[in-house]
Amino acid sequence: MSIIESLNWRYAAKKLNGEKVSDENVAKIIEAARLAPTSSGLQPFEMFVITNQELKEKIHKLSFNQSQVLDCSHLIVFAAWDHYSLDRINHYFDYYEAERDLEKGFSDGYKNGVTKQLTAMTTERQFEHAARQVYIAFAFAMAEAAALRVDSSPMEGFLPNELDELLQFKEKNLRSVLLLPIGYRDEVNDWQVQLKKVRKNTDFMVHHIK
């Protein structure tokens, strides 16, 4: 099974028509992000699925008035951990051991190595590392959306500090990284709908070393 056809179908929708995505498909998109690989399996991020129109209007102002935020069915905010705390790391490995029916402490050697490596970074570098994991999960969510023929628009264009304040992320030790409005393309008003998909030729990007 290949997702190439779906990736050729998708584009960054600039105008959405307001049609609602089913709860089932939203759940699948979220699940794809949840199942994405992350460094050491820590999954250092959380997702906030927003349908409240009043809140979307506030976020619209913080995202340079990009219409997708208002017209989407669901707005998914991806927020990374602002640092790697011992509590967070311990919680993950406790859960890991319980889920696999392992003796408590089974993974201590690996856990201690991960903890030492991550906590040796500055707080800002810890956040940057966590944010890179968000991008991986974000890509999986967009791929699943495309497979379901749900449009999405990856967005970095917003004011993160203001959004963090609005959503009270500081109290949750989180920082916003990306926005993903999902919905259905406005065939009439989105100027990009009929444009040819443009990507670099494989010859310019792939180098085989034998």
C-alpha cells in the first residue's frame, strides 16, 4: 500500500469551505500523529483540537489573519514540552515498562543515559529537540489526512508567545510549535486548487552512493 497518490492529491489549502470533518476521521488523523516515531519514544508533545469558533477567532488574529484558522473544521495545535524534566522522563519509562509487562526498573540503564543526554542541554535546546519530534508527528497527521481526502494546511505563521498565553501553555510547561487546520478545500475561492504541484526533480535531490 502506497501513499504516493494521496501525497500528489494534497496541497497546502489556503481556503477551506467550512464543511465539518467527521469525528471518526479527526480521530484517525490524531492517531497517526500519536503513532509517529519520536526520539527514544518519549513523544514530548501534546495536541489540542479546537472547534470553539470564538477561540478560533482569537487565534486567527494571532496567525496574521490567515483564513484557514477561521474556516477549518478543526484546528489542531501541536505544542512541545518546554524542557525534559525528570518527572516527564520517569513517567514515560514507568508507562513503557507497565505496557510491556516488564519488571519495574528494567529500563533504568537506558533511561539514565537518555536523561543524562537530554538534561545536559540548555533549556532552549531541550525545547528545540522536543519541537523536532513535533514535526515528525505533524507530517504523519498530514499524510493520514491526505489518505482520508481531508485537506490540511501546515502553519508556522503565528505568534507563539501570544498563543501560549492564550492557551495557558506556560502553566502546562508547553510551547506551541505548529498549527494544523483541517477541513475541505474551497474549490471556488482557493487560487491554488488548480495549480500544478511543483517539487524538485528526483535527480536534484537523491544521490545514490554504492
